Amino acid sequence: MKRRKILILCIDAGSHDYLVASDLPNIHELAKSGFYVHANAVIPSVTNVNNVSIATGTFPETHGITTNYHVDRATGKGEFIEDNRFLLAPTLFETAKACKFADKTALFVTKKKLLRMLEAGTDIAVAAESPPSDYIHTVGRVEPIYSAEINWWLLRAVHAVLRTDNPDLVYCSTTDWVQHKYAPDEDISQQHLEELDRIIGNIVDDEPEREIYITADHGMFAKTTAIDPGRVLTEHSIPASSIPIIKDRYVAHHGNLGGAAYVFLKDHADMTQAIQVLLNTSGIEEVHSAEDAAGTFRLHRERIGDLFVLADKTTVFGELETAVEPTAVRSHGSRHESYVPIIGYNSPWSAADFEYNVDVGRLFLESLQ
């Protein structure tokens, strides 16, 4: 029996509307030969949560990553989640190694925080944001994190390693600076995806029998209103604070404004009133208690706020000077950005087997048992 070789590519913010707006003949050919599914991302629809979900084959209730920014409930201190200290589940690489599926595994990411989070079990681990010098010699000079070119460099690096090392399992994740700045029908947006498509075509030409999955961690939409849920509650005499779940160091991407937030109440007795106040606030679409959120969205109960708040399609949450402000940003995090494609090529499964992007990792894990 021929050994399976797998490539999983997560195009950051590579939602259906971006794919259909660009000329992507190679991706279309993969979908035609295999399948194309309109699937779901994990909510909150942010990078950490969804990349970890795909790369562990589990939901946050299991792997423990529910946000980009963790607040310690006991101390009130917050910190960026940028390494694997918070990770509660093994990576696909670790399991593939333990089950003797893979002799060699490889992780390619644009953001170095994802490298630190997911590198356990890898033989090759590369972050385009801070690449090893030998890759610069092989692949060329890398552009800054806030560019389209850095993703092209990343995929060229994947192609180079497939040729030289032929790893059994490869996970690759790009970054979404382009989508944060440009709509699907804008030239730079289309050029970005069309070059990725060209490199994907080169990979398939070299390895026509490799199993390939292309999906996304979330979508992206333009936002016009920003809300600080903590300030909204405080103005209604309910002491509270809130953290936008998107919050990370890549402020130029999204200004730390996103469509999901955790709210922390000073007094749990205010819960019912707080939910009502937030639901009555224009721009807020859903408010869930921690218990409800953990069950509905399969989140880790101890790693979320007292309330989980989701915005409407044109609203984001942030830490603001006032309760509500106008804004002009393209961002994600809400239910509206939780619809993603899954393209499968040379897959042993059918389109009907995939409901979430997580299923790419989950089905692989199940096949090892």
C-alpha cells in the first residue's frame, strides 16, 4: 500500500468570496478533481482558535485555545497567547509521529507566534516572519509581515522542502494582512491569491499524488462601528471590563478590533441585567453566558469570560475611550466571518464528511487509529 503524503494549507481569511473573486485555475482544478465544501470555522473566528483547531483536529473545549489574548481570572493579568504553554492537546505532528504515520513532518507559518504554538512534533518548522538563514539562501529574501509577498515566500519555501525533504505531513498557514486591507475585488487582493494559486499549481505538478486540503481560519468584512462592551455596561452602572478576542501584537492588521469579545463582570449577580443591556445595544448580535458559550461553541469553560459577545456584520469590539465609536477597518471574529471553504484533492473522504475546518485534522487523526 502506497504511503499517504499530506499537505494542509490554511489560507488566512481565504473565504469563499475571496476565492471566487480571483482567477485561480489550479485551486479550481483541485476542487473539480476532488471536492469543494462550504464549511464552518470555529467561533470566535480568529487565527489562534482556528489554526490550533485544525492543527490538533479538536475544538477549543479540548485544546484550550479560546482567544488570542488570555486573561488570568485569579489575578486579572492578561497576556498574548504566543507559545504552547496554553495548549492542552497534541498536535497532528505529535500524533502522526507516535502512530508511526510520519517519518518527517513540517510546519510552515507566516506568524512566528503560530510556530511556537504548533511546532511540537515537527522535524522542520519555519516562520516567514523570522526565517532561518538557509531558507533565505534557497528561497530568497523575505518581505515584511505586512505584505502580500511574505505569503508567496512561505509557499515557495513549502515547495522547496517538498522537493528536498518530501515530508509525510505538512501544515502551512499564511497571514491575512492583504485581506485586512483589501476587499476581494481589489487588484492587490486578487494578485495575492493568484500568485498563491500559481505556486500551488507548481506543487501539484511536482507531487500529483499528494493529498491536499485547502481551507481558511475565518473570513473578513468591512466594519463601520466599534463598541467597548465593558464601557457600555459600566455606563449602565454594571462594573465590567472586556477584551476583544482578536487582540494580538499585529495591530496594523486590525487595530485590535474584532467581532467577538469576552466580558468580565465584577459581580456575577449582575449577569442577567448585563446580558439584557448588551442585547439592547445596537451592533451586538449575540450574548452568551460562559456556560452557554462553552456548550454552544465547544469552548473551554475555564478559558473564557463571564459573557461571550458577538457583533453584527458591520461592528467590531475593542478597548476604547468611549463606549461606541465610528471606525473603518476590515476585520473578523464574529459568526459572519465563520464560513470557510474546504477543498480536498486525492482525499479518501467525500465532501459530506466535512462540516468544519477542524474536520481536516479530525479525520486525519481518526484514520491513524
